[in-house]
Amino acid sequence: MKKFLAAVCAASMITGIFGGAAVFADETENTVPAVVETAEPLTGGAESDIAAPDEVPSAEETTDEIPAAEPAPETAAPDEESDEVSEAPAVPEDSAPVETEAVSVTGYTLNFNCVLDGWPRYDSAVFNIYSAADELLGSHTVYIGGTDGFSLDYDLPAAPVGTIYYLEVSGVDSIDYYTENYPLPLTEKLPLYTYINEADGTLSSSADMTLHIRTQDDINIYVDGKYIGLSSPAIFEGSSIIAPLSEIAEAIGISDCTYFPEYDSVKVKTGDSEMLVNIGFSYITVFGEDKQLNVPVKNINSLTYIELRPFVESFGSSLEFFDSGEYIDIHLTKSPIALESIAALEQRINESGVGSSTDYLIWVNKQKFRCTVFEGSRGNWKRLKDFTVGIGAPSSETITGTFEYSQAQNMWPYEHYYVGPVMIFYGNYALHSTLLRYDGTPYNNNVGVKLSLGCVRCQAKYINWMSQTVPLGTRVYITES
């Protein structure tokens, strides 16, 4: 027995001399990994006043929570004459230690929920991640134009668990991070933590935040000094202002903005001057010539939005911009091209001597495919609105002459479509909508062509306006040219 113990002690001494450690059967389950050193916190400006959240372990806390290795309990070497062997202490399966020495951080993920506060300033937001030494490690630029959430993944140089990164953001109003809201511009970068989850031993290298999308100053539109109330506001896209096309056009004197769904385009017309606007493209065709835009034409809330300055200046309007710091005033002038066209319409109808039993008059010019609504009286008519219409096919011409709007009907139904509202002016001749499906979408929205059985077809927004504005008994004046 003494010889056996001497041999064991000798083996332990030899192992210790060569830097090894004697490992007994009852010690193998008690091995504890070395504590991972965490990166030093950023000094100077980057350390910031933003405290680490309570639930995120700091480097100091991490050291306290991983117990230091304790000496193995002294147990007697098994006696040659004894059948008893000391059992190793049991280690619960769900608390097996994590081999943090083998774990390193190689990336970071940011998950963003977005909240829209008012109207967005359509622009790009930039998200930069920095090291503790203020070295830029990764950058993402994201177009911000709505409330959809998104995630960003960063590939980073390998670093030990516990490394703290720092986030810099521009292009949004503010950020909710843990329990705090941080307005932009940030006075300090936001710390991003990396650590081992105690519950399951996995690496945590991500953060969840809420972005409050940048809102804009109010943009007020004036035309010849008169405030124009828009159904949807003018807004910024980058450094350009975009606005609802049809409402701006009407404000500067152009009421004919006809949408063609089969081409996803809008034709803007005043007199013989015509602009073609293709939605989704960064150019407009002005009187036959292409003109580049800084911002593509787009659909927002079912309205066509166009870059304001090039649109109005194409029709000769001027634009002046005033920024008070709290709101923006845009002053436009009426389009001289539109004013010239309106004056020509009013002169011709007033010289014709046509009157009406109401304060309104409807004139359809078949050659130009135009319907113009006037308000006033004989010899003193003022144009209210004009727009493009469809008329009778060559085999079923629209009649010409002077008539009266005598009957109103909600619709004329057919198997696959309907027309309505209907403004009957003679027999079965009427002004009515283009062909509409029963869900309200266009079945055939064509205007500016000869295609009907003799009626005058108007796009829905125009016939709806006219049926709500013009009373029964109004004169309908139809000419060849």
C-alpha cells in the first residue's frame, strides 16, 4: 500500500514539473472555463452618459457570475483492499458550462420597428457602427419612406465576447432603445453590447430599437397670394418637394389631368399644350420634349405626386421658396400658358351669344375632344373646369346643337359594366362616365377618341364633379370645332 501511494505522488510531481495537471476521475465534471475578458469601455466622448441596461451583464458582473475553480476535494486513493470509491459531485445537465474561450463576435444585427409621426420626410437614414476606438466598422443606408420594419446585418472583425460597439444614426427623428428615447442628432453614440445569455449559453450580438420616422415642417402653397388647401400635403423627398399633380395643376389654372391606367400615365393639357407624365419614371415629356426630374413620379395614397418646381415651371409658373425654420411657404404664380388658353375659351363662348337658364353652361368641342364648364351668364361666362372626353364613333356620331340637361340618373347598367352618373340632354344622348366595372374600377377608361354610341364620355372624377355642381336646366352646347 505504501509503495502504491508513493508511486501516485511521484507521478503527480513529475506532471507538475512539466506544467501539466493531474486529473482524477472525480475532477473531470468540475472543469470551469476561463473568464472571457471584456473590451475596455470607450473613453472620452464615446463612453457617453447612456448607461448599460440592468439586464445586460457588464464585464465586472460577468467575472462575478462565473465561479472561480475550486480545489478538488481531498479523497483517499482507492485502497487495494477496499471496494468503495468516492463519487464525483453531480452537475445538473441544464447548467453545463459554456466554452466561452471558443466564442468570438464576428457580426452584429440591428432590428428596427418604425413609427410614423405625421407625414414622413422621404429620405435616407444612415446607420454606422464604430469600435471603442472610434473606428468605423460598418455602414448601411436605408431609404425611409414608411412604417415597415427592417433588420441590418453587419460583418465585423472577430472580437471577444463582451466587446461593446457604438451606433451612430442620421435621418430619423428619434430612437427608442431599451426604456429611453434618444432624439436626433445624438449627443453620444449608442452602445451595443455583446454577451453570453445565462439561460441557454448562446451569444447575444443584436439589439432591438424603434425608429420614429423624421417628420417635416409644414409646407404651405400659395398661388398669386392665395392659400391653396391640398387634400394631401406637399412633402420633401430628399431636398426636393413633391406634391399632388392634379391639385397643383388646377391651382395654377390647368384642370385637365387625365389618367390612363393602361399606360400608368397622366396627360396634363391646357389648350393645345400637353405634358405626358409616366408614373415611376424620372422624366416628363413637355410639349414633345423630355425633361429630367430629380425625383421619380410616384403614387402616394392613390394620388400622383410630382416634383413641384420642374412641373410648374414647365407651364411658365414661377416658384419662390421661403423657409422660416418652423414652416415653409411656397409661392407660385398662375400659368401664363393656362391663362392664355382660358382667355381664348371665354372669349369664344362669350362671342357666341349662348346663354343658359341656370348660372352654368356646358360646352363640348368635338374636334378637340374637350368639355368646358362655365359659370356666369350670357356674354359674361367664366371658365370653371375643362377636361378631355370621348365622343361618338364615326358610325354613331355625337349630335351637335344646343340642348338642355333635362334628366339625371345614377347609372345605366350592362352585363359586365355600367356608366354613371348619367346627365341626359336629348333623347338617349347623355354625358356620363367611361365604362366602369361594378367594383368601381375602369372597364374602358378611354377618352380623347371616337368610340361611343353617341354619348359624351367623361372620366369618373369629372362626371362626378359635374353632376354634383351643375343643376338641371343647364344649357349643353355641342359644336363640331
